[in-house]
Amino acid sequence: MSLLYAVAKEYVREDFTLAGEPLSEGQLKRRITTAKKSIQSGHLTSQEDLEKEIEKW
């Protein structure tokens, strides 16, 4: 049980060392809108495509 706790504790640790600024609410909403439009127009990667790509690694 202590091993499970240690893994869970490490998993939820946040990394505040990344460079950059947080997104504003407006930026986040624009990204979501752009992503939705991209998905609706068929620009996405299927599971099969990902598996084929992984085989090339």
C-alpha cells in the first residue's frame, strides 16, 4: 500500500519549472474553438495512424 501511495503522490506532483506564461481564459477558449473546428473538418489522427507511426520509431 505504501508503494501505491508513493507512486500516486509522485504522479500528481506539478512541475512549476517550465518556461512560459499561463494561458489566459481568452487564449484557452480560442484554442478550444480552433481544435473543435479542426476535428469537425476531419483533421485528426486515428488510433491506427498512431500505431503505424510508433512502428517507425
